[in-house]
Amino acid sequence: MRALTFGHWVFTPNPLPGLAALVLVVLFVRLGFWQLQRSDEVSAQQSAILAQAQLPALDINLAGAAAEPWGEQRWRPATVRGHWLAQPQLLLDNQPADGRVGYYVFTLLRLDGCDCAQLVNRGWIEADPDRTMLPELKFSPGTLTLRGTLAPLPPAGVGVRADVEALPGGLLRVQRLELAAIPLEPGVRLLPLILQLDPASGDGYQRKWQRPDLRAQRHVAYAVQWFIFALLAAGLYFGLNLKRRQGFSDGAPVTASPCAGSAGTAMSKR
């Protein structure tokens, strides 16, 4: 390709490296704008979660009887009336808290006025190093009213199998929580969201619930990184193909010294 001259500099583009640099620059810029778009989406989701917390408490008994859609009820305060089912009780294994390992305790609540059951996360309890030693779980008899926050199922780690270990006393120790694996009485429908039991409610264990932080700023940081990569790719291409013109040094033309020329002439005459 034709060289371009800029003062004392010459830019000699090379077609193939130039095409590769262009592809990289376009790719990095598009990835940067995609991360900015993800930041806007995550910010909107975070705002929706915060807005849900300001809604009045949902009556789960009424919502369950009316078969309302549950997808829009995530992270909303809720109340529920019913009685605990003694079996099964689930221990979600390998749950850390304050540097210790334990279980999240899940118990079914049979709803009043609805052929439904609500799975309640009653909190965290420490696990004994001896796996054969099981926690003693207690709950109040009779009908009670609970308050909490509706939440999706806890996320499972990558590669965690859905193992279910049947234990004495109707306990089930699970590595991953799956609603379909929970045995129910015939005709009872399990509601699709769990209830994180309010810390002020009884019949619970250690509860330090935190709403999800989707960290929109993280995507902004990723976008800045992609834009920097685009600048580096463009700068590297121009830097490797930009050279100083011959005959110029430090911005001034290189000329022969008059003294050196005279001495050379004198030497030739001899």
C-alpha cells in the first residue's frame, strides 16, 4: 500500500496486519458497548428488586388459592398461615456462614384454605464435623402466621449433583435444592418460590438474609477494559508501521558538516 507522510514520519500500512487490527478494534468496541448495555439491564433489575421490597406484604394463602403467577413476586415481603409438616425436613448441605460450614434448614408449611405447601428457609445451623451427628430440629405445633420474603431457589454450584440422602427422623440431606424431589402428600401443590423466614419470627435459626447485589458497576469496569484493549490494538498497529523518515534526526534534517566537507576536499587533492 502507498506510504503516508506526516512531517518527519512515514506510515507504511500493511494490508493483512491492518485487517487483523481493524477486526480486533471493532470486536473490542462492540464488547465494550455490550457491557454497557448489560450494566443498564442489571441496574434496571436491581431497581426492580428494591422496588419489590417496598410493596405491601403478599398474602400467600390467597395468592396460592388463586393460582397467581409467581415470577413477579420474587423478593417481595409476604405472610403465610398454616402448620408445619414434620416430614420431610431438608438440610441443604455445605452452606458457609461466618467461616463455618453448616446447613440451611427447609421445612414445609401446609397452608390454611389452600391445597398448597410453602417451603420455608428457616435459616442456617452449624453442621457437626461428624456427618453422622445430625442437628435436632424443632418447631411450634398448631397453626401459626409467618412473615418473610419470597425468593428463588438458592443457586447450585457448578457440577453439584442433585443427591438426596435419606436420614433418620424424616430428614433429607441434599446438595442441591430441587422442588420436584420433595415428597408431598397426594393432592398437595408445592408453591414455586421459597419463603426466607423473617429474623423476627420464631421457629428459625441464624438468619442474615441479603438481597442480591447484581453489581452493575462491574459491567462498566469490563466495558472500560474492552475500550482500552481497542485503543491498545489500534496504537500497536500504528506504532509498528510508523517510522521516522530517512535523513531526519530528532526533528531536523541531517546535513554534512562544512568542516568535514573541506577536510575531505583537501585530502582528495593530496
